[in-house]
Amino acid sequence: MKSLYFSLIFCCFYSLLFAQKAEIKGLVFDENQLTIPSANISFGNEGTSTNQNGFYELEVPANQKITIRVSHVGFKPIQLKITLEAGESRELNFVLKTDIEQIGEVVITQEGRSRVEGVTVLKPETVRRIPGANPGVENILKSLPGVNSNNELSTQYAVRGGNYDENLVYVNGIEVYRPFLVRSGQQEGLSFVNTDLVRNVNFSAGGFQAKYGDKLSSVLDIEYRRPVDFGGSFEASLLGGSASVEGVSKNKKLTGILGLRYRDNSLFVNAKQTDADFEPRFVDAQTYLTYQFNKKFELSFLGNIAINTYDYKPYSKQTNFGTLQDPKALIIGYQGEEQDKYETYFGALSASYKVNDNYSAKLTSSIYHTKEQEYYDIIANYRLGAVNSGFGDNDFGDVEFTEGAGAQYTHARNKLDALIINFNHQGKIKVEDHLIEYGAAYKHEDIRDRLQEYEMIDSAGFFIRPLDPNFANNEPYNPYEEDIVPYFDIRAKNNTQIDRISAYAQWSYQKNFDKAKMWFNAGVRSQVWSVKGDQINSKTQHIISPRAQVSLKPNWNKDMVFRLSGGLYHQPPFYRALRDSTGRVLPEVKAQESVHIVAGNDFSFKMWDRPFKLVSEAYYKKMTDVNPYTVENVRIRYRARNDVEAYAYGLDLRLNGEFVPGTESWFSFGYLKTEEKQNGKSEYIARPMDQRLKFAALFQDYVPNIPKLKLYLNLVYNTGLPGGSPKFADPYNYQTRLPDYQRVDVGFFFALKEPEENLNKAKWLNVFEKVDIGFEIFNMFDRLNSITNTFVRDASSKNQYAVPNYLSPRVFNVKLSTRF
């Protein structure tokens, strides 16, 4: 009996001893020190997974030797044997390394998912390194095939024949906007995307899924970093500077990152042909905060304040053009000034809730407020003449005699105040091998706009009126008795409200066959919107957009993925697309419609024992109910009528890989043709974004004997865009093209301190993780690229000259960047 009592007591003691618990927690990183969500941490049959921050917590038995296994598809698993005491809490952080063989399972891994969806993934470090007059994500996008821009001072880009308004930009799943009134690239200032905060960059140039919004051309999907420790960065150059700081609370629940930026474009403008006083001040502050209440619920906040001012007072300008045999020059003397200001305030609050392993939901509310003004009064007295082309002459390059003279007076008092409120709900449901995603959103747009512009032109004493076939000016033989009216005049005041309700649902599925793997995606979007305002009749419209993708990976020795995607895409009109050339808001303007077909191939291979990838895509777009527009620098003016049909087709090729060991470089080629035809016309003409050929190279290298000295090269060649026509000319009868756009930006940087390097001589640098110093040469070959033409008439010969408006010449910049 005593032995029985002893056995019971022993068993209870044994059970109590080994039933005690301990805890492990920490973060899981990849080789780039980025946290990995959904990584598995397990022992025996028990386990958990990391959250969106890459953080995990797991209870384990105490006083036992257990084997912890950390794994994620696409990475080599880690095993660790530990023994913890009862009640002990130990922090264990793991770094998973890439498993090359598992990356071949393209349908599962993150890299593989981008391959089957046709998404281009850009590394944040590449984005920060590559030189450009406007560095950042958009600067790198312009090196991709199918993405075109002929203005290095602008962050705007056109994709496969679309315009600047046809591109979606998301930051952490929240749509962001650009200013309404900006006319010139040098007025834009800073992009919304702060590269110091970026973690992931995904870009799709067409055929994208239904979960993305209602635009015709492209999607740029940005994800900001979630800090895992205290750190920061600082950068300074002749163009301005930036700084960021990030941190995490002791309990790992609160994370925050803050970025500040200042930009000054006077280095570029002062190097141009215009003599002017130029004071640009572009400043913004941006923050991203997250708080995790528990493993299931998290709140996040994204905020941005940007204040951009642009003061411009030109004095004189001389533009030489023409040929060697017949050189011309346009000399302009200015009076007056321009004062522009753009203030934007943005805030978004998101709540994420993971109901269980098969269902998660997210609710987001955002507010965007912009206050913009565009004031200018500028008188330009010009003369057009022949240039002395005699080498060695004292007056070489000067105008010998005047062929035409005139004056131009431009005036604007434009103000805009816009408030955009958005509520968005999204959800993901997993049912075995099926993934269902859905979403619904409500958006309210309240725009208060005053548009007041006019232009007067006088040529050799003859006041130029707007084109009117019934008007005849017979001066000096007959006196001029008609009223003097501006050559161009817009006066409008609008108070417009737009309400939009949109929804989407899409289904994804993966199927493995004996000889291939297939991935399917199908979805549909819908939107209903109504336009109302002062002195306009309310109008309600709706659209439905079905879309689909299918990808195939054969079980070949060669690693290839084939893609086919397409669907019906719509772009309901935003405020500017509702406003016609006279400033009136027309609520009956319909959504533009486009049928997309995209066929692609992704070929991964090894060359020189290093990884490479060749991505090829052919596309076709058939567009109806097109809202025609004109482009002046970066300002788009719509006609607010759906009386044009259009098409676009082309081929994009991109080869990227390690041309130099340890670095990523790529070469891009694109061919595009896009034309439009107005109702009642029998022939097509080139659309404003008809960029026929594109070649770009992004190259990184280092000196073999001095690996700390690195080279970054950004080369772009585009054939000329349509240069427009004078306002009085019919574009179907008069078309010009700008010269080819050629630009090379290069940067040379020396690493004073590299990550994990311990310096003995300059020990003070050890407080930094990384320190680089170098210089950049923008437009290295001093190519005179032009963005638009100014049409000037010679009164004596009645010839019309297209005088190019040139962009920035060669400019040097010095830069210092640190990370700690």
C-alpha cells in the first residue's frame, strides 16, 4: 500500500515538474534583414507562425530538451535544440537563408508569386542607389520596358501608351494622389513615396488583378517597413536632404518610422537657358505607425504632410534651334513672376484582424486634403532671328537680324481645394487550395475650383485673335474696329461633389499536374458613381470589369513560366477628366473602356554561374469611349467628351541578373504603337504618349581592386513623342514630333563604412552601420532634350516655327548618405 502511495506521489510530482511551461519569442529575418511573415516555428506537433511584423511567441515545455524548427517555403529550415527553465522567457531571433531548389516552386514563394502574376519586384536598396534628377521609385520605373517619361524633373510616367492619370499608386494598400494644378515637372517637388521608408516595391504594367482599382494602365504597390530595432538614416546633397528614424517598443507591440525630406530644384533650373530668380521649397514629413494588440488584431497609421512652394521670376532666355545651314534663335525678355503653392495633408488608419488561419479582414479609412494655388503674370517680349554661324567671329551665336517680333502676356489666378474621404473593407478567405479575396469601398470627393487664365499674343504690331473663319484683319489698309479679345481665355468656378461605391471579388487557385503546374485567377470589379454640383444636373453611372489570369509552369529542365491575362478595364472620370477646355464640368462624361490582352514569358537561367532572368510580354489594348486630351509639359487638359476610339500594342523585353557578381543590373527594350481616331474621321493619328521605341539600362559595378568604390549607371533612350500642334491647327492635318530623348546619369560612391565592418583607424564611423560619399553627374553627355514646342510665327514670311523648350543640361551633384 505504501508503495502505491509512493508511486502516486512520484507520478504527480513528475507531472507537475514537466507540465511547467516556458516561452520563446522573437523575430524571423531573411538575408536582407527584412522580417518574414507567416514563417513556421514548431516543436513536435506544436507550433505557431510569425505575424505581419515577422514576430512570434510560443509556449514550450520547461526542463526538457526540445528541438525548435523554423521554416518558410523558399528558405532553408533551421533547427535548434534548447532547454528552458520553468517560467523562463527567452528571445530567439532567426535568419533564414534562400533555398535555391525551393525557389523553383514558383507558385508558392513570394518571388514565384510575382512571376505568375506578372509583377516586377524592385529591391529598395537599388531604388535608393540609382542616380537620377528625381531619385526614387519613379526614377527606377522609367528604366523598365513599357514605362516612358521624357521629363527627368517629373515623377510622372506613362505606361504602354496611357497618360499620367492612368496609373494607380498604393502605399500599404492605400491609394495616394498627386496635385491637380501642376503644369511643369520642375514644380512637382517630391513624390509621395519616401524611399527611406520603403520595404517592398511591386509594379504591374498591365493585365492586373481585380483587387486593384479602376485605372487603365498600371499599378505601383508600395509597402513601408515595419521596424524591428532602433535605427535611422541621413542623406545630404546639393539638391536637398532627407532623414529618417525608426524604433520599436520593449514589448514589440508598437513600431514607428518617421521620414523628413527637403528638395531644392534650383540646381537644375539655374543651369538652364533661362536667366531667372528661382526659389523652390519642397518639404514633407511622413510617418508609419503600427500597434499590435494581440496575435489577431493590429492598428496602423500612415500620415503625410507636404508643403511645396514655387516662386519663379524670369528675366531673359535665348534658345538656339534650326540647322547648321539655317540656324535660328528665339530671344525673350521677361517681366513679371509666378507664385505657386501646393499643400497636401493625408492620413489613413487601418485595422487588421485575423479571425483564424483561414480568414482575415482589414478596414481602412483615409482623408486626403489638398490646397493649391497657381498665380502668374508674365510678359514675354520676343524676337526671332537668324544667327551668325561664322566660327571665329566676335559675334558668333548672336542674332544678326530680326525676322519676327512680338509679345505674349499670360495671366492666371487658379485656386483649388479638394477633400477626398475613403472607407475601404477587404477580406481574404482560404478554402483548402482556394483563395477568395473581396473588398468594398466608399469614396467622397469634394472639389472647389476656380479657374481663371488668359493669354494675349501680339506679333509685329498685329494683335492675334483666336482662330475664327468669319474674321478678317485687313490692317493697315482698313482700320481695326473689332473688340480686342484674348487669344486664349478660360474663366470658371466649380463646386463639385462625386460619390463612388466600388466592390470587387476574385478567386485564386493552384493546380499541380503530372507535367506542369498551373495557377488561376479570376475576378470582377464594379463601380457606381454620381456627380453633382452647382449649376449642373446630377448624373449616376456604373461599370463592371471582369478580369482573369492564368499561368503555366511546365516541368521542363528550363525554368519557364508562361502567362496570359486580360479583361475589360474601365477608368471612371476623375474631376479633371470631367472639366472641358472652357472649364465647365460635364457630369455625363463616361468611363473610358479598354480591353487588355497580355501574353508573357518568364525565363530564369544561369549564365557565368550567376542567376539571370529574361521577361518578355506582348500586349494589345482596344480602347473605346476615350476622353481625348492634350499634354503641356506634365499638365493634361481633357476635352471632356467620349468621342474617340484608340488602340495600343507593343512588345516589352527585360533581361536582368548579376552581370557583375553580387550586383543587380538590367537592360530593357520596348516597342509601342498607339493611335486614336475621332468620330467622323477616317484615319488614325498618333496619341500624345506614342513612344515608339525605348531602350534603357541600369547597371551597377565596382572596381575589382577597390570593391568599396562603386559605379551606378542609369541610361534611357526614347524616340520622340508627338510634339503637338499650334492651338489653331487641326491635329489631323498638322503633327510634329519632338527629337529623341537621350539621357545618361551616373554616380560614383565610396563606402567609408560598410555593414558589419569594424574600423580601427576611424573608430568614430563604427557608430554607423553604413556611410557612403560620392558624386553624381546628371545628363553626363549634356544632351539637349526637349519637353514641348513653342510655336512662333514670322510675320514677314508667315512661317510657323516649332521652338523647342529644353530640359536640364549637365549638372554635378555631391551626396553623403549614412545609415545607423
